Amino acid sequence: MVIKAKTERQLEYYAKLPYTVIVEQWDDGKVPYWVARIAELPHCLIHAGTPEEAIKEIQEVKMDWIKSNLERGLPIPEPRPSRYSGQIRLRISPSLHKLLTYRAQTEGISLNQYMATALATSVGVTKEPTHWRKARKNALTEM
């Protein structure tokens, strides 16, 4: 009885934590569908016909995932901090650095702006901030 009460308290604790829910549309070639997952909890995901259904169902799956791990004595990761500085340190090969620099110069923008745009494009962000467009336009008119 004591173990069950402890598990219930732990379950309540983890249920209240602000886990990151990611919802994406997937397509297996038949019919597109939506997948919701908890970023911090490995293999905690569900698929559904709409994003709303996926979001609703992932909450139940999350609770089952946490309960199962508690019962088996497995670790339960807590949510990641949600503060981002906007700065990263990245090591790349000198040859890649050279290629990226050349591409940025061709575009008329800084290496930092070029890399940020390339990264944004790779994760599906297709619209660049206005100040980047202005910087590129200014650089091109100065040529």
C-alpha cells in the first residue's frame, strides 16, 4: 500500500511537469497522418488522423509511459529547460567553413546569417526575418 501511494505521488509530480509536445505530419505514401510525441520521453508517441486527436491522445500515452517506468523502477527524464540564448558553438571542418563562407558571400550576407537561414530551411522554416532580407538587399545594392 505504501509503494502504491508513493507511485501515485510520483505520477502526479511527473504529470504536472511541462514536457515538450511535438506534433508533426507524417506520410507513409498511403494517407498522411499526425504524430505527437513527448520530446524528453524516449519512444513516447502516438499517431492520429488530426493534430487535435494526436495532442489529446499523447497526454494519455504520456501518463501510461510514466506509470510503466515508475512501476519498473526505470528513470524518468524531466523536461529540458526552455531558455535558449540563440547562440551555439559549432565545430566544422575547414573545408566546410570555406564552402559556407563562399556561399554567404555569393548571397551577399554574413556567414552567420547564411548558416541561420540554412538551418532554418532544414527544419522547415521557410520565411526569413525581415532584417535578414534588408541586410541582403543592402549588401547587393552596394556591389
